[in-house]
Amino acid sequence: MTIGWVDEKMVMWGDWARRRDDGGLGYPKDSPTFRMRSTYSSPGSMVLVESDALQIEAAMNEVKKRRPELYAVGYSWYFVGDNVSKIVSRIGCHRDTVYARLDSLHIVVANLISERTLA
């Protein structure tokens, strides 16, 4: 069960994290605060600003500690941009397992964000 808003933030986080890691060379000139707009989503789509990216980054760091198997799939899917076949061969699991782990990742990330928001 994919959680739409988590998936969208994770996609944008992957873009943000790749740009961050390339020294910022991918950022548009008019975006010093790491604002990104999704070029592939519908009107009224989410805008990921640095605070959102840092929120996902913090959640993924927790996932890495608590559930490394979910982190590995999420990192490959959202950051690296691997397709399911590549993830299956890298991790050595069934494709259904990849989808199940992505679904579990969405739930864990949503819960971590809720915990931090309520704290």
C-alpha cells in the first residue's frame, strides 16, 4: 500500500539528496534554499523545500539504523533510481519483496514524521 504523499516526498528527497551530493551543481540559480518543483506531477503538486528534505533525511537515517533492509531498498529506489530488476539482483530477493519493503518503508517514514511533528 503506497502512501502517496510519502512517495512524492521521497521522490523529491532523492532528487534533493543527489543534488546535495554533487556539490549543488544541479540546483537552479534562483533556488539557493534548495527549493524544487516537480516537473512531472500535476498542477498544485508539492514543493519540497529544505525543511521537507531534511525531515525525510532524518527519517531515512532512523530507518537505516532500525530497518536496514528497508533503507537499502529505499535508497536504491529513490536515491540511485534503480528499477525493480536492479534492486532484485543487488539485494537478492524476489520482486514482490521489493514492493513489500517499499510499502513498509512508506509506513515507517510516515510514522517517523508524525512522531517528530507531534514531539
